[in-house]
Amino acid sequence: MTTPSEYVCDVLIIGSGAAGLSLALRLAEQQQQVLVLSKGPVSEGATLYAQGGIAAVFDETDSIESHIEDTLVAGAGLCDRDAVAFIAQNARHCVQWLIDSGVRFDTAPEPQDPGRYHLTREGGHSHRRILHSADATGRAVETTLVGQAHRHANIRILERCNAVDLMLSDKLGLPGERRVVGAWIWHRDREQVERCRARSVVLATGGAARVYQYSTNPDVASGDGIAMAWRAGCRVANLEFNQFHPTCLYHPDARNFLLTEALRGEGAHLLRPDGTRFMPEIDPRGELAPRDIVARAIDHEMKRLGADCMWLDISHRPAAFIRQHFPTLCQKLAGWGFDLTRQPIPVVPAAHYTCGGVMVNQRGETDISGLYAIGEVSYTGLHGANRLASNSLLECVVYGWSAAESILQTHAGRTLVDAVPAWDDSRVDNADERVVIQHNWHELRLLMWDYMGIVRTTRRLERALRRITLLQQEIDEYYAQFRLSNHLLELRNLVQVAELMVRCAMARKESRGLHFTLDYPQTLAAARPTILRPGALPVT
């Protein structure tokens, strides 16, 4: 690391969740100098809030083939079978790496079988294969990996820093293959743009669910990696498939608190306001149907009845069982005046997961040499038209492993650029009206919720695209005239990803998985991903 305004490393990892940190630790063990960029506190990301668990075959009655088939069914025919098989086949050794790194998963209570993991079941799974740490698995994974990273001499973590854009060799006038050579970094505390030169850059920035008015995600989920990759020239795919978690707590003080799918895996029922169940009328799997089906069913019942919410009830199970398996939920809900052991809990769907993203191969490599994308930011082919529960953390750690293998094999052929010019902000002023950013932020999220939500129409999508185009013009003008801020950078990225989402949705002339449109309610016989290429819109 050379000067306060410039960093030099072997690998720059943008993002500090399960994907980014698992990759960082694997690389650091091989003597790679790694710089991890975190927009906020290092642990503040979607991983920390993951409640349910991580899917992998650990039970002798289960099989990898069954995990593959469950994933393909949930993906509504749009998964890449090779990608699904690759992840399922490598699941166990990657989860074992987490265990060896110190993550403690719950063990079974049976005294005759000490040390065996307690496996729960979630929607879409035909077997119990979800390893978990009570109902706070993400916290267990994130805090363990953060602790390991802080202790490693080869890893440096920069908090409160945003990546602005990628540095590309051709933009700097360098000869040879077009490749990534680093990134521009906005340091919030110093309020300045700094440079980072790196042999490889990894996008591990998570998804873009905060593009919606109601979301289970933390505010940092603003689609940064997808937008940066698109601006750099990478393809994106399947961004019309935005997963809405069926059961987010309906309460004015709970902005993004979800009720884990494991509740339904352990027998919780969804109820109308009059106390009757409705999922058995819609799908033979009942509450264990895939998330797209459950979310649409809740949305339908709310609109049909004019109800503000539906209700989730597990109070018929023993209170001791509920407290043992869901201690975090019980504690959190008690703070809002609910007793999970005695009463139904009000729930609504909320935006939860971005199933599409930056196109990568099985090594996490993008269209640009030296640039990788892993975790929710990427499109691997695993999720298809709908993500199977608890496959997300799994994808993070499997691609953390496979990207590490690729980087270690290719680093010898990649050299650091000698120097890059400093960031030029001599022609911009301090922002005079920050209310513009705040207004555009709210307008974007609301129009995406109204026009690009659980149920869509062509007319709604056209309206969304017109408004997004106008917002882009305003934001681009603002970006060119004023100094950077965290909100401006996030808004710039969100509006870009919103455009890509709507364009993908407009291109899909069918209903499949998470994409349901009243104008094309049928599912086509042929399942094809929606792929967008920079400079070649609409879809090719």
C-alpha cells in the first residue's frame, strides 16, 4: 500500500459478505495480498441477516441428485443443469471448509447420535438438508469469517468505502488484451476518490433488492456490482427474476425483518385473517411450495380480500421446541409485542433476492479478463426463474472456492500497471440540493414496487421504463456537476439496475417462476435465459 490516495494489492474484493470473505481467506492462505472493500461496517450486509441456513447433502438418506432435481424444479425449467450439478457436487466440501474455519452449526438433539448435524427442511426441498445455526445462520457465518479475516496478515479491510467504477486497460490507453486493472474508491470519511491497482478484481457486492420500496435487505444492497460491470461492458442475464420473500413481518417499526422459511419447514401455517389456511388450495405442497408460488398466493389473497397482510402461525407446535429452534425470532418479535409461541404473526411479501446478475462461468470469470463476480451479484445459472431456499449462501462459498482456484492459476500472467492518473474532480461543485437525490431515490423504489412487482403487465413495464429514463438523465446530470456522496453513488447504480430489470422483464413474453405478467400468463415450451449486452439493447 503506497500512499493515502492509492492502494496496491494482488486482489481487490469489492464486498465483505460470505462470498467476498471466503474468497479472501482462501487467497490469503496462498500468500496473496488481498484488499477487501466494505461500504459500511465490514459485517453489515445481506449475509449477516440470513436466518435459514445453507443447503448441502449431509444425510445418508439424501442425495446430490435429489438436491439437483429440487433446484431445477424450483427454477421453473430455467436453471443451467451443469451449473446446478457443479454447485451441488461441491457443496459438502465447501460447507466443511466453513466448519473447519469455525462456523458452528446446530447438532441433532438425539443422544444416541452425538455430533450429527440437525438438518431442517425448507420450501422446495424434498429432504432435510439445511444446516443452520439456530435461526441466525448468516450471523454465525459472517462473524466467523470476519474474525478470521481481521486476524490474517495478508488481508486488509477498508470500511466505509464505495467502489465508484472499474479501471480498464483500454480506457487508460494500455496495449494488449482488454482487462481490469483496478478500481476507483470513494472514501467516505476522507470524502475523496482514491485509486486501487490490482492484478484481479472481484465483485462480491450482493444483489439489488433495495431498488424496491419494501425489501428484506439492508440498505447496502444497491446493485453496485451489476451496474459497474454493465458500465464496463459485461453481459447481464435474468434480471427480471426478483425473488420476493413471502413472509416479511408486517409492522410499522420493522422495515425489513423477515420470518425465516424454516418456520414453514417446521410446520408453520399461512392463514387468512379469519384463521383459515389457503396454501393447500393453491399447491399440493402447501406452505412448502417454492417462494414464487407462496408470495403470489399471499399477494392474491391480500388483494382479493382487501387485507393488509396474511398471518403465519406455528403456535400449534410445543413452545419449548419453538424457543429452541427460533430463539432470535422469539426475542425480536417480543420486542414488537408478538409471542411466536402463542399467536399468529402478520406477514407480507417483500423483495428479497436478485436471481439474475453478471454472467460468469464456473470459475466466476466475467467477460472482462481479470474481473470476477461471485455471490448474489452474479448469474451462474443456479437459480433459474426462482431461487431454491438456502442455495444462496451455498453459491457464495462454492464460488469463493472456484474463483480462488482460477485466480491462483492465472495470476502469474497478470501484471500490475505501473501507475494510473489521479481522479479529476476539479470541475465539480459541492451539492447544493441533496433533496434531489432523496426525491429520486423514493420515486425509483416506489415505481419499481408498483410497476415491476410480484404481478406485472406490459403497460406497467412501459411506464416504469419511461420514468426510469427520465430519472437516469437527472441523476447523470447531477453526477457530472457535483461531488460524490454515498447516496449519489448508490442511486446511480440502482437506477441503472432498475433499467436492466425492466428491459429483461419486457423481453420475456411468458410467465415463468418469479416473473408473472397478466399479458402473457402461459409458460412457453422452450426455456431460455434473458441476456442483455451493453451497446446491443434490447435483448439479443
